[in-house]
Amino acid sequence: MHQWTSTTGKTLRLEEGDITQVEADAIVNAANSRLAGGAGVDGAIHKAAGGSVMAELDGIRAKIGKCEPGEAVVTGAGKLKARYIFHAVGPVYRGGEEGEPDELASCYRECLQLAAERSLKTVAFPAISTGIYGYPMGEAAEIAIREIRHFLNQPSSVEEVRMVLFGKESLHAFEHALA
Ligand code: ADP
């Protein structure tokens, strides 16, 4: 199963792909606390978006210092086919009993809330924390899907959430969780 529709007609769609190529009102970045860019999806997003995004993050960093796990900050999307980038800081996985599930859930909730506050219709997420931060894909998928479904069952501007998964293995883990 790769699509789910809420009782109110909103959809969650799973797809394999590269999030830098996605057209959406907002795309989510799996950032780090220093908002400093890095490897993985973070590096790919900065590279594709161009320098304006890091320049904005420099300004945010100067104001707030760092961004804690479970939180997110907003920038424009530079050259990407989106209006905003939500930079969410996922937890580093340390076994799953030190608050990581709540922090990961909070990333999804915060970003969906940011989208609703801006009256956005479409949001695309990568599988936050499942790369360098080591979150097991299956567990991360369960959390992501639970939070997105819960959100889409409530009234908001958001009509479609896309999970853009990098590779068949992550796609299958999310399909399994959705089923
Ligand atoms: P984290 O540090 O939060 O674990 P990573 O970027 O290392 O972040 O990985 C998060 C997920 O994003 C991984 O599942 C990884 O395979 C995936 N990913 C990497 N590049 C892209 C991309 N261009 N589009 C979508 N997902 C990507």
C-alpha cells in the first residue's frame, strides 16, 4: 500500500525519489542541531537550493543558537520547486529509550504545524533520522505514519503529505508500516 486517504479526503502518499526534485509547498530537511548543513539529504538540499538557504540559516543561528532535536526552523527554498524548507532536527538514535521516539514524532508534528500556520497544501518529508542518525527504518516509519495520519484526520489547510523515500528498502519499510 502506498497511499492512504483520511476520512476528510486528505492523502498521505509514499514514493521513492529524491526530495530535491519534488514540487511541494514545503519540503522538510533532516537537519542537525547546528543547522550547519552536512551529508545525506541535508547536503543534497543545500547543494540543489543554492547559497541563499545557508545565508538564512546563518541569521537564524545568530538569533537562536542551536535547534534542539524535535524542533524545526523555516527558510525559503532557494532554487528548489518549493516555497519553504522546514529544517527539522531529528534525534540521534541511542537505543530508543532515551526519548528518541518522542523527539522524532515531534519533528513531524512541528513541520505539519508550520505548514498549517502558513496555509500550505502540500508538504514532502524525507525519512528523518534514518540515515547518519541511525534510527531503525521500520520504527521510524511507524512513528512518521502515525503522526501524519493523526494530523490529516484533523482540519487544516494541508491536503497532501508525501513521504519521499530514498531507495526501495525505505519505501518498503514505509509501505509495511502504512499497511
Ligand atoms: P539523518 O542525519 O537525520 O539520519 P540523513 O540525511 O543521513 O539524515 O538520512 C535521512 C534519510 O534521508 C535516509 O533514509 C537517507 O537515505 C535519505 N536521503 C538521503 N538523500 C536523500 C534525498 N536526496 N532525498 C530523499 N531522501 C534522502
